[in-house]
Amino acid sequence: MKIAAFKVEDWMNEYEKYSKYDLGNTTVQTLSLDELFVLSGENKEDFFNNLCEQKLGYGYITGMPAFKEGVTKLYTTITPEDIIPTIGAAGANHLLFYSLVEPCDRVISVIPTYQQLYSIPQSFGADVQYLHLTPENNFLPDLNELKSLVNENTKLICINNPNNPSGSLIGEELLLKIIDIAKSVGAYILCDEVYRGLNQSDKYTPSVADLYDRGISVCSMSKIFSLAGLRLGWIATKDKQVINSCIHHREYNMISCSLLDENIAALALTHYDKIIERNKIAIRKCLAILDEWVNNENHISYIKPKAGTTAMLYYDFDMTSQELCDRLAKEKGVFLTPGFCFETEYCFRAGYCKNPEVLAQGLDKISEFIKEIINGGINLR
């Protein structure tokens, strides 16, 4: 099977080594286990004594009950029976496409977004159509464009809410209109929700799995819980055909998740409110730093993010995003992701929530670089 190179992951693998100022990674200030126990107030010794007594077999094939029960707290109608644990959200997305998509099925995906949502179904021979998110429309789906793309062969509509890389947020009203379009052709909606809950306002963002009986939510412990090292995600849906198909295909590629990961994740989910409050404070503080910088940097513009941990920043000088991010990494130690990784140009993605001090220093280095190339006579667009 041939599949397109995964541009974001390839870039990060190559350029992370230059990172003195990390604006490339997108997890909120990663937690250590010690920090998790301090935040949760749980007794670390008791937890690990219990964990060490457990036999390291395959564990719960369809997921540890305490973990799945914890996941249900993130939804309003989802039950433990509606959840399939996976190896990260990346594993969840792959399992869904592997289980549902057949050659010639139409799959509609927003773009820009995480490349899995369009490259995997393309590799399976699907008829993939792009639903373009633009800064002119605040990186929100255009309903008229979506209506023009759906047909009787549409199997999946893939969205990402909040959006990576732009930080846009689809509100409930717009989400319900997208659901109406999906209903008109009997399509599933796959929503990558790995940043759901990390909002700049306190307004609740509903999951597509709660709003639509053919809605499929993908999430993980990586972003909203700052625990990417657990490599644990899940699929949530009320559609039993999807659940059964995914379980059937799952037996061929993973069998079960790590018993150790599920124990730690269950602990974190028990204290979801404390972790999400910590992370909301962090993303709001960091976005304020980024926003002030953008407002004072004449050659940079953006649509201010509503949620998540990433922003798409546009520049007005004549340099490809690949060259810009390559030079910033090698000359200034600033690690960013170029726009070409998201099929767009004259922009780059900044992950702005890892460390406020590093963020401010990295932004200063970008300004320093821009000043140097402007003074060097680079053409403005």
C-alpha cells in the first residue's frame, strides 16, 4: 500500500533537534508522573503498590473499565460500551478509516488539518474531496461548499474541532448544520477532538458523538491531559455498527492497549477538572503573549485562535514556508512547522503552549530574523 509522506511528522522528526525555542510541539506543558500525583492529590505509594501487584498480561481487551468510565465524563450521552481504546488518537483515526472506508467511497475532509484525515483514506482508494478552511472565513467550514461536495457515495465527513493548525472552533449551531448535511446523505461524521475543552472562553463545546447518532469522536490523553507519553486514545460513538467493525479490525493490528497506560490514564481522568483548569490557565496566558507579539509585528498576521494550542501565522515577504522555517531553526534555534505541511504557503504553525518564557524568547528571535531579512532587501508580497 502506498501512502503520502506524513509532512508534519517528517518535519518534526528532522527539525526538533535544532529546537532551542520550541514552538513546534502542540501539547500543553507536559506533566510528569510526580506532577500528576501532586495535582491529583492521590497517594503515589498506594497507586504504585497496587499497580505492581497486577499481572502484566494483555489486560482488558476492550479497555479497562475504570479508564472507559473516566472517558465518559468528557461526553453527555456516551457510555463505556460506546468507547474503544486505541494507541493514541493517531491509532484511532487509522483504525476508523481501516474499518469503514472502501475504494470509491467519498470522504470529505477539511483542509488544513492533521494529514491523517485525508491521506489515509486516499491510500485506501477513497474519493477524497477537500473542504477548504480559509482565514477569510475564520477557518470555519463553508456550508455551501460542503453541500456541493456531498453525494450518495459519501461515507465520511471529516472535521477537526478545535482545528489544528488554526485554532478555530466550530460552535454548536454550525456543528448542527453540518450534521444536517451529513444526515441528508446518511454519512458518518468523524471529528478529531483531541483539543476539545481547551477553549479561550468557558463556553462548553459539545462532541459530535453526543449530537449525532452517526457521529464519531476521536480523542486522546495527549493534548488536553498533557500526557502524550501514555500513547492512549479512543473512539467514541453510539453507532454499534462502527463499534463492531472497529473491534473486528482492531484484532488484526493491536489486540489491546497497555495495561500500565490505562491505569495512569484512569487516575488522570478521575481528576479531569483539575488538569483541564491547569491547562486552560496555561493556554490563555500563552495566547496573550502571542497576541501581543502579532499586534506589534508589522509583517505577521493571524486569525486569533478560539481554542486549542496552535495558531496559523501569515507573513508578507517573499520566502517559502519551508525556507523560512528551515532558516529559523538553523540560524535562530526556533522550531516551527511550515505551512507547506498543511498544503498552504506563506504561513507557519506555532504551538504556543509549551512554556511562556520560551514562547516569548522564540517570538523575539522570529522578529530578529524578520528585521534582518527586511533590511537585507527581501521583496514584500
